[in-house]
Amino acid sequence: MIRVNHHGYTVIEEKRDGFDEEAFIARYSDVLDKYDYIVGDWGHGQLRLKGFYEVKSKFATYDNRIDHVMDYVYEYCNFGCPFFVLKKETEIDESEDGPVFGGTKQPLKLKRKFNKAEEAETSTGS
């Protein structure tokens, strides 16, 4: 199972060794969270990802239903390109075994960077 962005994915189809986990994780975007399936195809050394829904999903249209994935591959992908299909399996609770910062399970708090003008105002009290 591949874990990315609080979701678990399983490879259900792979052609021509198309799946590369590192490339998938690097290319993954939050926009893909809403889809039930993700199709990845390689063209000119670039990985392209596209989301698809279950057939009975209320969000599914003709073009983004999983039963039309091969139509997408034939029409929009390079002929004979390596590709893969991932299915979303589970939503992972990151609070159980998520990243640990500074030895605690507290979320990382980012400090705001001030520019010099703001820093001068805060130090003088204006």
C-alpha cells in the first residue's frame, strides 16, 4: 500500500513497469484527494496524474468514470506509454503514527518571518 496525503492507495493495474512510488508521491497534488482512482501515465519523461470516480459516484461524469479509463489511455496518452491505476483504499489517521517534531506529537508551528520594517515597528512599540 502506498501512503500519501492521509490516504492509502493500492496498485490495481500496471503496464510496462509504469509505477514509480517516488515519482508518484512527488507529483501528487491535493486536488486528487477527491477521486476514487488515480491513473498515472508517462510521456516525454513526465508523469501525468488524472483522477477517476467509481461508476456509481454522484460526482462521476462520462469522462471521469473508472469504466472509461482505457478510453482515456487510448485517446490522451502516448501510444504504448507505461501507465498504472491506483485505487484509494483507506483514509489514514495521521494522529496515531504521524510525523513527530522535536520528540513530541505536537504539530509543527511555523514562525512568521518579519521584514525589517515590521521588525522595527514591533521593537519600538508603534
